[in-house]
Amino acid sequence: MANFTFKTEKATGKYRSFYSDEIYIKFRKKVCGNIVERNTNKWCGIVYKIRFQVIKDDKITDDNPNSIWKWITLTKEFDIVDDAKTWLKENKDGIFNKFNLYFDEE
């Protein structure tokens, strides 16, 4: 059975030190979310959060009529990227039961 995979794109360019790496979440070779780095401002602590592209419905909606999907951010935080990846793989069934994910072509 398929599982989440991940693709990391390193920041490039003159100001790359100011940007974090992009970690894409993929399912069956299609992007459905990412893992983002957030500064918690607790002595410069950094946590990682999981974001998904979700198709809008009655519960998940916004004011943009031009898009059928929107970003959601899960409340769970991780100190290490690998912990977030492991959590995603372990909770795949729950994620698909709760959310209708939108998949980008890459």
C-alpha cells in the first residue's frame, strides 16, 4: 500500500541563508502538502509544522471563489523533521479519513 514520501528542495540564490529548505509531502508522486519551519520565539526555538492542501467543503472554506482548495496547518508541532515524517507515515489512514487532500501535478 502506498505511503507518504518526501522531497527536499534546498534554498538557492544569493540570499539562500535567509530561507529554509522546502520539504514537500507527496503521495503517489503528487504533492499534497509540506513541512514548514516555524520560529517559536522561545529563545530562537524552531519547530516544524505540517500543512496540507485540502479541497474545500462545508466545514473547510474561505472567501476565495477562484480556488477549489485551501491550505490547512495541523496543530501538532515537532522538534525534528524526521519526527514529523514518521508521524505522517503512522497516521496516514487517519489523515485520509479526516481530510479530502488536493494533489498538485509536479
